[in-house]
Amino acid sequence: MKVFRFLPFLAAFLTCTALTAQKQDKAIQAVINRFFEGMTKGDTTLLKSTCTENPLMQTYMAGSDGNMTVFTEPFSEFVSFVGAPRKDTYLEKIEFGAIHAEKSLASVWTPYKFYLNGKLLHCGTNSFQLVKTGEGWKIQYIIDTRRKEGCH
């Protein structure tokens, strides 16, 4: 019988924990969405505001020899590319898959499709690593895969 007295407290604790996790997940998603908004709009200020000072960007895809290789792109080059005037439009549509977070570290999995001028160019998966700073969640590391086959 004594166990039943603690059930309301346990339920309240679990509810609070779930709500806190949902709030944290939404904050993490918002940072990633702003990253892509900056990319789509060519807004380098918005893009950089979502990242730490020195984020790492990598891609794992087939090289010219057909072998899978990790390619590293300096963040400064990516920012320059995003901010350069262009006639083409870029759009990366993501889905939020798994989000794993604790107080100061988060890992997010986002399958995506990348469009150039409205045409599907490639697809793959992004893996984000975020850290919680005094300014909130920031992207520290992105690695993605890229492929042209199997993009529906």
C-alpha cells in the first residue's frame, strides 16, 4: 500500500522529465532549422550564428575512384560559398530522425534531400553534434553522406 502513495510523485517526475526533454529537442531542432534557413537564403550571419567558432564539416561519399572517402570542407569555404551571389537556388529538405541529448551535448540524425533549382540532386543523411554554450545550442560538427541512387 505504501508504494501507491509514491505513484503520483513518480508520475509527476516522469511528466516533468518528458516535458523538459521535449523543450530541449525543440531548441536543438530550431538551431538546425536556422542553419538551413541561412544556407537557403545565403545569409552567412544567420548561418554562422548557429555554429561554434570553429565547426568541423565533413562528407562521407564515393571519391573519383569510386571508393568511400571522408572529405573535409573548411567552414570558412562553406560560408563563402553560401554567401556568394548566385542564380541557382539550393534547398535541403530534412527530416528529424533521432535526437539524443543531455545537458551539454546533443547528437541529431537528419535524413535529407538536396534540390538544385527545384530538381533533386542528391540525398543522404546528416549527423550533427551540438554543444550547449552560454548562448544556447551550437553546431560543432556535421558529417553527411551523399548519394544519387535511392532518393525517392
